[in-house]
Amino acid sequence: MVLTGKGCAHLSNPPIKRKLSVLLVAALVLFLSLTCLGQAYFGTVSGELTDATSAVVTGAKVILTDQEKGFNFQTTSDSSGRYLFRSIPPGVYVVTVEAAGFAKTESARFKVDVNENATANVTLRVAVASQSVQVESAAQAIQTEDAETGQVVNRRFINDLPLIDRNIESLTALAPGVTEMDDQCPEPCLGTNFVSNGSRGATADILLDGASVTNSEPNGGITSVTYLPSPEAVEEFKVQQTNFSAEYGFSGASVVNVIGRSGTNKFHGSAYEFLRDDSLDANDWFANRAGDSIPPLRRHNYGGTIGGPIIKNKTFFFFDYDGLTQTGLSTATGAVPSDAMRAGDFGEVCAAQGGTFDNIGQCSLAGGQIWDPYSGTFNSNAGGVVRTAFIPFNNLATYTSPGPANQAPGNLIDPVAQKMMSYFPEPNFPSGGIYQNWFGSGSSHRSNKQFDIRIDHRFTQNDLLTGKFSYQYNPSGTGLDCFKNFTDPCQGGPGWNNAHTFAINETHTFSPSLLLNITLGFTRGVWHIDAYNPHGVDDPLGTLGFPSYLQANGFKGVPAIFIDQYTPAGYPNIGTDPYGNYRLGQDTGQLSATLDKIHGRHDIKFGFDGRIHQINYIQTNAAVGFFSFNTDASDACPSGIDDCGGDSMASFMMGQMTQGCASNGCGSYEEIQFRPATTNYQYGFFAQDNWKVTPKLTLNLGLRYDVTLPRTDRFNHQDWFDPNATSPLNGGSLTYTNPVTGQPVNIALKGGEVFASSKQRTNYVTDWHDFQPRFGFAYQVTPQMVVRGGYGIYYGQSRSGVTGVVPYGSAGFNQYTNVITVNPNDLATPFVNLNNPFKFGLIQPAGSSLGLLNDVGFGANGPLRTPGANRTPYEQSWSFGIERELPSRILINAEYIGKKGTHLPFSNSVERNFLGPWVESLPIGDPDAANPCQALTVACLNTPVSNPFAGLITDPNSTIGSSFPQIQYYQLLRPFPQFTGLSTEPQMIANSIFHGLQLTAEKKYSNGLQLLATFTWSKSIDDASAADTNVSWAGGFDSLQDPNKPELERSLSTFDIPYVIQFSYSYDLPFGHGRAFLGNMPRWADLIIGGWKTNGIWRISDGRPLAFFLNDGGQPLPTYGAQRPSIVGTPKRNHGSDWVDNYFADTSVFQRPAPFTLGDARRTLGSVRTPWSFTTNLSVGKQFQIREEMNFEFRVEARNAFNHPVFGTPDTQVGDDTFGTISYTSVGPRELQLGFKFNF
């Protein structure tokens, strides 16, 4: 799909227009000057020329030669004897120097890595009769030209280190300070989903050959990767972490710079196959304990590469293809109704609780009794509905309820539910009891195809062009077909996604002192997935008896039914995945610029970086309805009281849903989905001066300015919330009777949703404050030691871009309809059934037609369009380090890194319609009193009072409208009482602080060995850790208990890991032809003994702090967040042999706080952490030499080679039966992979 957002052209705010005009004119001037992208992945080579007496040599001719392509670059040494080559592609080079009176001198070969500032000093000797001298020393290993911290992962590590999933993203963890967001993703498996030195997760920018391949996640303010090449197509990459150049922006404080492989003057390539099979794997620790077998797996990763010259020394190509097919086992567990339940007999519920029936059919244990939902009355003293009639023997089929009009046995059974019951499979796992009586398994399939092609062409000595195109096609895998009919909750329908990206880079040299570099990049990703698998049924709603109006979104399917107690993990009990319909078209275009000028000792760059982001998107939340069932409709007393009986499956059979909330998988509702088509622009301007103050001292001085123009929607389908607007409801005022004094109270009604229009297309205020100074220094103390440090400010992605397009800012175009489960007249008896869940129909999106009256009576929605509400998150980072080169070219580095995050998203602070802090000082009061409102107490706030909105809010679906004669008193005390809630964007008020010490020892490949050892000791503290509320899969979580005091949330970051030790290596064993030992052995012996290598990644890390919750949320103050537990003593880990099942030494330290008080547990606790982890990924391989530069390689790779279980997070929901139990491993069991490669 082609996106055509009109963007900033329709901004009409005069100050914005003036500022925007300045930006656009500046961008145009830069573009017309042919200055485009900054040198995103190129390096530099510089050095000093001296003679034997250490005097500098000026005016010498210096030639830099690419040893693989034959490209030559030429310059002249300046008055200080210094030379500099800029915009040098990564590769292997030699420096040749010619000067009058001196011998022609050539350096040893040296490598220029991605974005490296390499130094190659050359000492010239006096000429003797046409003598040519080759200097044995290569480029300096220590980093003397800048203060940037990070880690290069070169081709040898990418090729040799064990990569079971064949994904280079896993290797980003080799950089010190990089850790996973949570234990569900033990390696950084989502591209940007990692933490780098305390930065927010999922915010890094990924560059592929200079062009960004990250896009904005449609559900929130994070980034995700659209495309990455296979390991066979990657030359190297660099994780850039702090103090990097002002050329980089829009990424927070982390950039992953990936460089693809290219052609050379020699044809080279490979063909490969990597195989995995379950027969090679170990069993999971928990599966083994349960007696379960290893799931079947067949995986083939195959492909090939070829590169070489089209015209030698001038034009080169490189092509790769990578394919994947995988077949595995999918399993699901859960509960299905027994035959008796399908007939309406739930007698086994009593037995499951350990009870028996007496002669009148009442269960001896209260928890096993089912009650008539029509026998209830609302009791404010009890806090809810109290029921008086039990159903004898729990048999719905033989019981006649006096409530329904149909007075016959079985009149509580809902016809739709009864029909759906017949589509459940039969129980097949009786030992699990009624709540875990079914197990299903079947094959799953996955495939992927992708390729890259790259062309490098040198037009003249002054012009080098590189072009790259990549494409990926990935049909969605087929999962387990649990039910083998159209109500199946597991498999879903067909789908696919594809991605393509291209980048064009032109480097032009005007003169040895003036150079420009141009890059144009574009990335597109398209996803198309259906949730419904029809199994031949074209009308699923009609087949089951649901009303046709449920198909309001245009997607077919079966309503998603979630039955508490019986619900399998990750699936509805029956029905179509409510989130499974997905359509996304996402584009990122990039045009950026750098002009590089050498002036004396200054290497000065000026640049522009421009990007456009576009999204067309829909992901259903409840395509044809989302209906939840729990015990509330079939128990005897209000929710939250134990041993009241009831059964969720019985509630389902009666069609009695749970009301609850209208988002994130709770309650019962349907959503008519918003379909955004948004565009936004980003502009960055920068200047960078790398100043060689003295031969030993280099300063890096930079300044960057970014601006993100807020998104526009193609059809202006956006809104914001104006808290100061006068509501047109009842003329902007409301009178009600104070239940404490009995006196009338008149309040002003403020606040409402304002909609975008042709005059004001954006729903955010532009943040114009994003100035980013950067400073670094590098001082070479000795030829083998350098001291470095720096400071910089780095802005991340603004939430006003195409990020966060839902669920905030779409009011009027995205509409929920809640199921009204109880009769508004008595607040107790059933109001609807499953066969007609929305008695008044679905609420249709009103668009912008209602203006400030939109969503009145419901929850309001939209960002606050105020200057402080859209501040761009940023980090200040600083570092100081010492690097020293030891013999054998081993580098050791000690680095202190500090970071402070400001204006970070407080991801669980989206609800704004809450009571003020005064509510915390109220006495609790007596909810059982005849009049709880004799004084203003918490009990009074929860008391129903006469509804002053009756007659004003007439929508029958509103819980504060005319359908409800009474509402709770606290509703009238909210800041915006005409709304039941107010969901805005997360407040940008969170802060973070990080301090870390990093020790690194690194040896680049020589004598058959390359190694990297790192140690990180750090601490991270923040107010909120999650990158975003709506993307839980990205890791991290936040739970705001007191919305008036977010500063109380400050604690250890959820991803805080105090220490990480890592050791990685690639080692060619020194035996056989061409090696140190046994080099003359017979060929047959070499086939056995020679050519072996071993590689590994060893990692030990501490655990993360734990966060504790109450399993039912407790009884919080009205409008407050869920209670946390209170802590009595210090939580500690159990070190006994049963720690997996009983992780906490003393569970009594976790106490339930008194109702309507705040638990004193901090957001996270460092005294007890997740289990520490130890993982070892190893590989061993044998190379069979066929002839020179042609070989065949066999390797065996192992993840978790020693099969050491790394246990996951224990259950921290206080009150759960499984509290303190660990139920999974965060790193899988040992997995083996066989690799076969032909290289030439």
C-alpha cells in the first residue's frame, strides 16, 4: 500500500509555520549543496609521518589502498606531518608513503571497522638507491581519535560463534552493558529489545549500510526492526553506546550499525545448510520432571552467497539468499467441559472442592456451590450482590429459576453457550481434574525467504557509489489446530509479511580537504494476518446463534470466550483470537547529509538528517466480541470474598458475562476499531569538529538539533483532551446533593475531546527543545595507553511521531461497547445473555460530530495538547576510561559510564481522572453502617447516591447515564465527573540514573585466536522501567499504586542486573597443515587431526529485582491503582533443596494491606532477585581443505551446551496458590545444530 499523508503542509499555527519554514529552508540549502547522509558507517584513517629523529614529514604523498577491491585514496601530509582519509568503507587497507629523500614506505595490512577512527603512524627512512621499505607495524590498536564507547562484532565472530537461531541480533549481547529486558527473552531477540547501560529497552536505532531499518511499533513509543540480513550477509556490526558523534540521532543512546558484505577482486562465496532435529536436543527441566518427552523439531536453514568483480578495481557485486523451513510441535493445555457439564449438570464442581451434596442438593463446602443469578440483591454494606437461592446439586438442567420469563427446567441455560459447548473437544487428561483435563498437540510450520544484493562502483577517483536492495517474504506459520473446527482458539487463519529495503550511498571528493557523502534509504514492511480459520463455515456467528451485528469490524470469526479457572495460557477457551487480525503497512524514508571539511587540525562536519515515517494499521482488540466469565454470576457474595462458591464454566453455560474493564483482555465488550493512516517527519541538523589539538590530544566537539513534527492522519482522525474546555453538557455545570451535608453542590464541568481539522491537524504540541551537545576527548599518554572521556545528550523518539498511534488520540473513531451485565434498576439481576450481549446494540463511532460531548458518560481518550505533555525523552551520558595495549596486541579497557534519563515515559500513568491526594487522609468509615455518609469517609465515597447525570446522559450503555439511577459518590468528585475515566499518553515525567564499571579485554584475530572478555558492575534506578504500557512483550512493567505521588515509584529498575561476566572466543586449534604443530603430517592424517576450531560464549549474570502484587488487586482507594503488599521484615530467597517450588524463605513477610490503604512494598525489591544465570554456547568445527581458498566445513553448535537450567521468575502474585513457585526456564535446554558449508 502507498501512504500519502499530507504531513506538515497543513500546519497553520503561525509560530510553528515560522519555525518549520526555517527548518525546511535549511534542509533545502543542504540538499541543493549535495550534502546528504552523515558518514553513518564509514571510518577514517589518520596518522603522523615522522623520520628516524621523530621530526615530522610534510608534503608527503600518502596513498590508502583497499586490499580487496583495489580502490586507492590519495592525500598529502600537512604542515604538522599529519594525514587524514575520511569516509573510508570498512575493509582491509595498506598505507603507502612517498616523500622526497625518503624510501617508499608501506605499512602492514590493517583493518578499518565500522565507524572506526583508525590510526596508522608511519616512520620514514632515508632513501638508499630506490629502496622500498615495508613497515611491519600496522595501525594502532588503541583508540586515540575519539571517546566513543561500544563494541565491534567482526566477521570472524559472526561466522564462528554459535548462533543456533542464525540471528545476529543475539550477538549484540557481546557488548558490555547490554542486557536483556526480561527473562522471557534471554538473548536480545527482538532487534532493539535490549537495555544498554540503563537506557530504555526497545529504543535503539538499527542502521543497515547507513540506512535505518527500524520502524515505530504501532501500539506504543518503541522501535522494532523491519529487516535484518542473515549472518552470511553481514561483514560486521558495531553497538555504539555512549559519546558517539553528533551525526547520530533519533535513537536515545544506542545505535547498532550493521555493514553488509561486499564483492572484491576475487570471486568468493559459500553454500550452506544448518540442521536442527529434536533427536539432538535435551529435554526441558520442567518437562522432564513432569515426564513429558522432547517435542519434535525439524529445521533447515540453507542458502548461499557469491561476490566478486564485474570490472576489476572498479565495479563489484555481492548476492546472498537465505531460506528457512521449520516443522515443530505445538501443544496446548487447558480445561474443557465434561459431558455432564454440556448437559447442564455441574455436580462435579462440588466434588472438585472436596464436598458432597446433602439430601436437598446443597454442597457441604461453600466453595463448591452454584447459585441462582436471579436471586441476588445489591447490598451496599456487603459491597456488592448477595444471592440467596442455591441450585440443587448444581444441576442447571433440572432447576427452574423464578427469574426468566420461560418457567421451565433448564431456563438458566443460554442457547448460544449450550451450542458452543458441543464444539469443545472431549476431555483426554482426567488426572488433571476438571480445571486441567485436556491436552492437545500437533505440528506447526514456519518458513522464511530473503535475499540481498549489493553493488559497489567507483566512477572516478573522486566518486564511489554503493547500492543495496534487500527483500524478505515470511508466510505466517501454522500453529496447533486445537479443536479442528471453526471455533478453534489456537491456530488462526492464513497470513504473511514481507519487507524490503534499499540504500544508495555516494561519496564525492571535491579536494583532499573537502568531501561529501550522500545516502538515500527506504524501508517498507507489510503484515497481513487473519485470525479466523473457517474450516468450511462461512457464517460463524449465524451458525452459533450470535446476532449478526457483532461483525461490525468486517472480520469474520467466533467471539473470544475466556472462562476463568478453566482458561489455558495464551488462548481463549473457545473462539477466535481477539487480537489475531492484523494489517500493517509501514514505511520509513531517509535522506540525510554531511559535508566534511579539513581545516588545519580540524576535521569539521556539517549535516542534515531527515526521515519520514508512515503507518497504515489495524489490529483488532475484539473483532467480533470479547466475553469473559468468572464466578461473579454464580456465587453467593461479592467479588473478593473467599468461599462464596460459583463456577466460571457454569456462568458461561448461563451466558452471564463479567463486566469488568474494556481493554487489555478483561471484562466483556466489543471494539469497533480505528484504522490510522499517519505520517510524520523528523529533521536533524548537526555540526561536529574532531580537533587534533596536539599529536596526543584529540577533542570531539559536536552539537545536534532534532525536531519531530507531530503525526498527522490522512483523514484527520485524531483528537486530544483539553482539560480547560467548558463542557457543553448541561451548560457546563452540574448540581447534586452532598450525601454528607444534604446540601446542594454546584460544580463546573470542565474537559472534553477536541478533534483535528484542516486548520489543526496534529494532536500534540511540537517539542522545539531538542539540542544535544556532545563532547569527547582522547589523550594518548604513551604509544600503548590512552585516556578517554566525554559527555553528551541524546534524544530518543518522540511519542508524537507515528509511534503510539493507538490507543490514545483516536476518540470518536475507535469505539468500545461494554456489556451491561446487571440490571441498572436493581444492580443485581442479570440484564443480558450471550445470545444477545448488547441489548442496545453496539455504539457506533461518532467521529468528530459530537465535539466536546464525545465520550461523555464513558472514558475519555486523547493526549494532552500542552507543551510539557510531549517532551522528547532524553539521556545525559558521561564516561571516563583508560585503554592500554599489552603484548600480543591485547587491549584492556576500564570504563566508568554514567547515565541520567529525563522525561522518560511513566508508562502506567495513562489514567488521569483520579481523586486528589486528600482521599488518602480520609478515615475508612463503616461500610456496614445504615448511613455510611454520616461523615466523609472512604466508605461514603463508595456509597451509591442519586445520579445527577440521569436525563443528561441518555446513552443506555453508559454506566453513569440514565440507565443507572444511582452512581457511586466518588464519581462526582473526579476532576472530570462526566467521564468514567481519562486515558492519555503516558506522562513524560519519569527519571532514571545508571552507574556502571566495565572492564574489557580483547584480542583481535592473530595466531588462530580471537577473544573478548567483559565484566560489568552496575546499578540502575528509575521511576518507571517499561518502554511502553501497551507492548508487554517488549519487557519491563510498571504499576502505579498512588497516581498522586508517582515519585514513590522510584526503585531499582526492573532490568537491573548488578554484574555480568562474559567470555567469547574463536580458536583455531594449532594442529595440521598451515598451523603451529604437525604442519608436515600426511594428508590422510591432516584430514583427521588438522583444521579443527572451537568457539564459545560463556556468560554469568546476577538476577533482576522482583516486583510483588496482590493477585486480586486488593481493595484500593477509589480511582487508585491496585494495592501492593506490605512487607514485614526482609524478603529473602530460600536456599534449600526445594527452592524451585518454594522460592521465598518466609512467605509471611508479604502481608495484605488493610482495605483502602497503600501497601508499603516498593515497586521492585533488590533483597530477593530472580535466579542468577549461567549459560554456555559452544561450537566445534572441522575444515577440509579442497584446494587453496576452497574448503568444506562441518560444525556442531550447542546452545546451553552443559544443559544447565536457567530458571525463570517465580510467581510474585501474593495470594496465588502458586506464589513463590517457578514454572519455567528462561533459557531452553541444550540444543544442537549441525552446520555444513562450502566456501570458496
